[in-house]
Amino acid sequence: MSTSAIIVAHPGHELRVFHWMEQARPLYCCLTEGSGGTASSRLPSTDVVLDLVGARPGPLYGRYTDKQIYRLLLDGRVDVFVDLADELADVFVTAGVDAVVGDAVEGFSPSHDVCRFIVDGAVALASRRSGRRIDNRDFVLEAGPDACPEASRETATWLRLDEAALDRKIDAALRYDELRPEVDAALIRFGRAAFAVECLRPVTTAPVSDAAEGTFPSYEHYGAERVRDGRYAEIIRYRQHVLPVRTAIDAAVLHRAH
């Protein structure tokens, strides 16, 4: 019997692949409790989603606040993220996971991108430790639901929802109170029918900001605006804070496989 897992940075991301979760009933992990700049955790709302689809929470379930993740990045605590990859690898091996789905790198949020680095490291470590291939796929959160590189379209997993499945998915999203503004905006932006497609893409994690000097992911621009507004004291930067996490996890994969 196949065992799947989904690993996301923030609770609520699972709504994008709601129907896949109905089918796979995966082990669910999330790095943060999703409070953002507020004091309110989103985990109770995700508890409802997990009950609806028959999924179960894993040992990594909202361990950090968003502010704690950002602080770890700014302080250069790559060791914490390496240890998370190592911990998740053990979870995959113990649970017999053979397929993992998680956030894609989109350059929109450092937490999303770091989550992907952790997942990639955990999959590599678990594959070596278990001697089994683990399928590793991602899904987008900011782009349209069917966004997929041309080279990956034939090897991606495509789920086409019927009207009943789409109704269940949209209803679950609209009932997720903390994300209701984002859900409403996404429905306006993409249209209801767009969410009748779920695309799980084979992972080819490419650096976000290697095109040219002076090219920055969107979270750097957002951070700079917030610093100018006096809301943030520091900017999380890709090359200074985020890329070192990937480099450290890649190095750990070479040394922690056994």
C-alpha cells in the first residue's frame, strides 16, 4: 500500500491540493502554525481540513511561528533547517513514505522556499537510508493551479476534478476563515474552474535568483517596502539568508545518509 506525505510551510496550503489529499490521505506536516503577524494560529482550521480528507498530522505540526522562522533565517541558523531535513527523513523511513508533495519554490515567501529545500533534503536522505525511491513533487501557491514548465507537463500528475469534487474543495476553502480574503482573491483572479485542476510537478528545484546580478525574488522587494514603512527592521535576502540553507542541506545530504 502506498504511503504519501505532504509537507508545507504554512497551514492552509493544503487547500490547493484538496482532492489529491482526499485520494492519498497523506501524513501531513507543516513548519509553522501560520499566525503571520498576528497571534492567531491557523492549525485549528487545518485540523478541520485534515478531518474532511482523512489525513493525519505528523510529528512536525506547526512547531514554529512565522516570526521564529524569519529570525532563524536572519541569524544564519542553517543548522536548524538541516536538522529538520534529517528529522523528516527519519519520519519518511519510519512511516514507509514513498511519495512526497510540498510547496514549490516561487520566490514569493522565504518560508515557502526554505520548506522546499527541507523537503528535497529529507527525500534524498530517506531514499538513501531506506534504499527505496521516493517520488518528490511540488505544487504552486501563487501561480495558476495548472502552472507547469513545458518540459514537465508530460511527467506531472494531473488531477481533473468533477463538479462534486470541486464543490467540496471550494467549500473547504471558503470555510477556512483565516484565509478567506486570499481565497476570495484567488477565485476572482483565476476563476472557479481553474481550481478543478491540481498539478503535482516532478521537482526540479532551481535557484530563484541566479539569472543576473540585481535580480531579486519578490519577498526582497516586499521586505524593502516594509523597512521603508518602518514595519520591518531587516530584510530577508535570498543570497545572504535563504540560499545558505539550501547549500547547508545539500552538504548534509552527503554526510548524513547513514
